[in-house]
Amino acid sequence: MSNIYHVWRPIEDLPDNFMALTNEKFHKISQNWLNAKNEIEGPVFQVFLEKLNREWAIEIGQVENLYFLSDRISKTLIENGLGSMDLTCQNGGIEIIDPALFLQSHNDIMTGIYEDVRSRTPISRYMIRCMHVMFTEFQDYSPGVDSLGRRVRVPLRKGLFKRFPNNPVRPDGLTHEYCPPPQVDSEIDNLLRLHDEHVAKNVPVDVEAAWFHHCFVQIHPFQDGNGRMARALASLIYIKAGYPPPVVTLKGKPDYLKALDAANQGDLKPFVDYLASLVVKQTKRCLRLSRAAKV
């Protein structure tokens, strides 16, 4: 009996009927959002974005078990700023870390994403590697297993593609295969080539963000930090199209993983719907705040 849950295969292009993958609720609200966004009062929208970006900075590390913050602390940081509380160092499952350093680094990444959008910088191998350096600035190790099956800390290669397989073993003992190290370069090149083609033929943003995220995770090009990278790149794709980023939260992690697993099994639609639902939630929230400010 095979102990492989998911067998790696090269990334695949979207199907010819990719329009069938779009999320109906997202596309119902999308044009209203793009029209209304230009009319939203500047200060209201700016405050909304600042809080949303702080939530993104907090949650992107929590989902990866880098650190854990209570709801009370998270709400305070979102409302008052990431430096508004003293945070104690934690065992992030890999090494003792200072959450405040990671939060600031994550916030800097989001700032960089907006700068890339303003300058119309395309997604490239260089951008991906630089983003990984920023994500891992304060992380020196990744988890590993030695030849005797013992858990060890492995020095982290920052901004460099993996040299050894990083296939995780699920709780049920089955292995999920990711791209073998010798194929990473060609798979990243293929991902970027296909993405450029999708942009040229106006693939809907909800479909493209989910497809890109899923393909990146399947390549798993780095030794560690691939989930953070995938969510950041999906956020970049949404922001480029004029939408707020999807914020995957620790509480929403089971639904996120379930939808991602459906994509692993060949059905991208649940993952498109999941990420799109997060963006719809944020657009509705901002529009409500704007209407309230005008009363």
C-alpha cells in the first residue's frame, strides 16, 4: 500500500472553461466596489486599509504557527498599531522568536506590495526571492527530520530555492509530495510565463489569485515559508486589480486548508470561492464604514 497521499506533478494551465471557476458573489460586488472605491472618503478608506494591513500582518504568521496572539492582543494591535503593546517572546515551534519583529516585517512586506502595484512591477523570480528574504529576516531555522527520524532545526536558506525535498508527512502518516529540487527553477519559470499569459487574456482576478497560490504551494520552492509567500502573492494579485487583500485567519485555517486540498485533488473552484469570499467580506465592510461616515 502506497504511503503517498499526493503525488507531485508539474503545474498545469487553467482549463479552457476557466470562466466557470469565477465566484458569483465576488463578480456581483466587484463592479460596484471599483466604482464606489473612487468615491469613498480618503481618510475613511485609509484607516480601513491600515487596519486591514495590520490584520494581514498578524494573521499571516499565526496561520503558519510562527506565533500565537490572543484575540484581545490582536484587536488592540489592529486598532492602535503594531507597536502599541509590548509582546513577549514565544516558542514558535522552530525557535524562540519575538512576534513584534515578525509583525513589523510582515507589515513592511504589505507596504512593499502596494509600492510594487503603484510602480506596476510584474511578479518575477527576483521579486519572489526578495519577498522570501523579508519574510525570513528574523527566522534562522526551519524544522527538519534527521536520518534517525528525530526532529531537528535546519539553518534556513533565505531567498534561495530548496536543495533537498520538503515533503510533509500528514497526521495520518501519508506524504504530500512537492516539486523535487531539480525541477524548481523550470517550474517557477513556467508559473511566471503562464501568469503573464493569463494577465494578457484578462483571466478574472479571483481565478488567477487562487490558481497562482495553489501552483506556488505545489512547487514549494523554498525550504520554509512557502505558505506565507503564496498568500502574499495572491494578495498582490488582488491588490493589483484594485481590491483589498484576502486575509486568511487562524480561525479560518481549517476552511482554508480544506479548500486548498480540494485544489490538490483537481478541483480549483472551492479555493477560488474561499479566497473570493474573504475579499467580498472586506469590500462590504469598507463600504459600510464609508456609508456610516457620511451619515
